[in-house]
Amino acid sequence: MALKNSIFLRGIFTIGCLYSACYLLACATPFISPVHGYFFSFASLFFPFILLGMIGWVLLSFLFYRRWFLLFLFCLAAGYQNISAIFGFHPTQHYSQKKMAGNIRILSWNVNSFLTGSNKTNAKVLEMMSLIKSSDADILCFQDYSVNKNETVNTSPEFISQSTQLKHVFFSKTGENYGVIIFSRWPFVQQCNVPYSNIDSPENLAYVDIQTPYKVLRVYNTHLSSMNMHVPINNMPNSVPIKSIYYDKAILLQKSKLSRLAYFDKLHTKQGFLIKKSLDSTALPFVFTADLNAVPSSHVYHTISEGLSDAFLLKGFGFGRTYDSLSPTLRIDVLLTNQLVKVKQFKVARVHLSDHFPIISDIQINP
């Protein structure tokens, strides 16, 4: 019996060592681009679960392999960069609807085209518009935006501007009625599109310089290439149009969603380099809002966020999920700032309206 127990424990130890090696590779996702292999795309996506498994193994090693415990604990700590990016550690921070003097409130939301295509969704669209108006935001940044207008609802730029009193609008179109849009309480000094010239895509990085009562604030807004994970494209006839797909459609005809994920992860990495170049080129205080379609343990997130502050990590708690489907770990919508901006509060509004949750933050521009 003792011999069998010994063989069993050695087998578990071997499995634990192999798992630790995989975990260490997963910890390298901030530094190794997914262009070097599918593993790093999947490892970044599933890192929270890989982390939970590693925590379990460290606890097991403390009980049965104590002489190796510190080594495995050190391995666990090696993932600090991803751990600190995926989890907020501020349980006592509470969001106040009251906006303090000197604060600027920003709402960023992937509005899922305001649910165009069916009158059955009108009630949800009206709820979305009510939330937007009641947020008392000074700046609105919408991704995946298009106009939904019928006898019941109206999400045109003109109507949103009138109903929110945010009179200044920049609609960065990537199609006739599709793109990202920015609304502001204060006038624009400049508005600009930065095309993603390193990939074949009409999407771009939009920004405006806003003359606030304090200083000029640059606000970025973008939507990285959609992966269309919920679209059964392989079963669709070629004549059916696919929103925002202008690049290689062959990958979308594959049945494997994991292959699709890896393909778009590479595109996001290329887009991330252009975003970072633009962010690094300005001396203005700025806020970067986006649907990254990438998680915080991904290479693209770490590329873009290097040297910046993440509003959720400063004020949030937990995983901060922003995508209303699949996994509770999917925080793919972000609000980042440079060091000239101070984040005062932040929240993810968990409303089941779009397929994303809106994120809202109050900021101050440093004097």
C-alpha cells in the first residue's frame, strides 16, 4: 500500500511540475506576441483559469510536497504582471452618482449597433438611451455604433446630442452607417482618424481634442477588429454581408472558433502597435476608450497600457467583466489614462441591454 501511495504521489508531482511549466509559459503572454504561436492567444484568454489551477497546485504542494512548496510559490508569483492586470483589488471603492466639482465624467460603451434589425428590441434600446441620459456624462464614447431609427426609437447623432445636451459630435465612420462616435459637452479643438494601415481593415483609431473648462483633453475611441465569434459564418451563403469584415474571409469559413480567435488576436496585436505609437506621440492629457476584443492578460492589452493607468485597476474589484456572455473573466472594454489625468471613480454598469456592459469613470485633469 505504501508503495502504491508513493507511486501515486510521484505521478501527481510530475503532473504538477508539467502544469507549472505551462503556467510559466502562460505568464509570458505580456512579452511574447501571438504571432509566435496559437498557445499564447489561448493562454491569455484562459489565464484566469490557469491561475486558479496553479493556486490549487501550490496549496496541494504545501500539504504533500512541502520541500518544494516555496519553489512552486515562486512560480505562482512569476505571473504577477498578468495577475495585477486581470483582477481589481479595491473592494471598498464605491461609485457615487453625484459628480463632484472639477470632475469630468466619461461613459464608454459598445452599443452593439443599438440592436438594429428588429422592433422586438425597441424596449431595450429605450432603456439604453435612458441609462445614457441619466449617467450625466460629459463625454460619450460609443463603439460598434450605428443609427437605429423607427417609429419608437431614435439613436441618431442628432437625437442623442439633443437629449443629452452634448452638442459636439465626431462620428468616425467605417461604413455608411457604422463606426465609433464621440459626444462632448465642450467644443473640439481638433478631430482626427488614424487608420490601421498595417492591416486590411476600414476600422481606425478616432480621437478628438476637447477644450474643457480646465485644459485641453484628448479622448481616443476605437474598436479593434470583431472576431464574429457568435456568427455561424461557415453556414452562411457567400452573398450574406458580414458587418465590418473586409479582410481575409477564408479564416471565417473555418469551423474552429479557436482558429478564428488566434487569427484575430494577431490582427489586434498589429493594431495595438499603431495605437501605442499614437498615444506616445501626444503631450496632452488623454483618455483612451476602446473595445479591445482582447483580455487584460493579452499581448495587445499590455502593449497599449504600458505606462498608463487603467481606471478599473485603480478603482475596481474582481475581474470587472464587460462582455455579457461566455466567461465572467472577459474584461475587453477599457478606459486608460496617462499620468496627466487622475481617475476619481469607476464602475461597470451591469445592465443586460447590449452584449457589452457600459463603463463609466470620473476623471480630473492634473493642474
